[in-house]
Amino acid sequence: HENCDNNEIFNMFTQEERYTELLEPVPKPQQVPQNDNNVISEVTDVEQEGETVEQHSANFEETCALYDSLYQNLAVEVEKVNSVNRKLKETNAYLTTELARKEKVEV
């Protein structure tokens, strides 16, 4: 019975050793100062499938250009929507005035 217990303890430790060999050290978190500006920071290293891969600056610049283009397109679309909304408000005010005027004439 005691032999069995010793084997279980031995197995527990050998399994723990094998398990800890598989563990990778956890990297320390990097603090990034926060601010209210719309800033995209360049990241040169990214983790992919457990390996650190260096990101090419051409990809970073391409990504920034894409985001800038998307932002500009979105700003144009927002301005179009705002313009339509202004025109609809003007039309609504005009029609409300006309309706009130016609109702007075009919009474």
C-alpha cells in the first residue's frame, strides 16, 4: 500500500515537471500612456501562433493609409447624411407652416 502511495507521489511530481516544461514564461505587461487623441501607434512585434513575428513598416504604413482613407470616406458620408437631414428639417418646417396656413384659410 505504501509503495502505491509513493508511486502516485512520484507520478504526480514527474507529471508536474513535464507540465511546467511546456509552460512559457508570461511576459510582463507593457504600460501604454492613454490620451484622448486619435493616435495609431506603430507596433513592430506581434504574436502569431505563439511566436513573435516582426511586423514590416510597409504593412504598418499601408494599414495607416487604409484607416485614413476609411476615416475620410466616413467623414464624407456623415456630411452627406447631415446635409440631407438639414434639408429635411427645412422641408418639414415649410410644410408645417403651409399646413397651418391652409387650415386657417379653411376655417
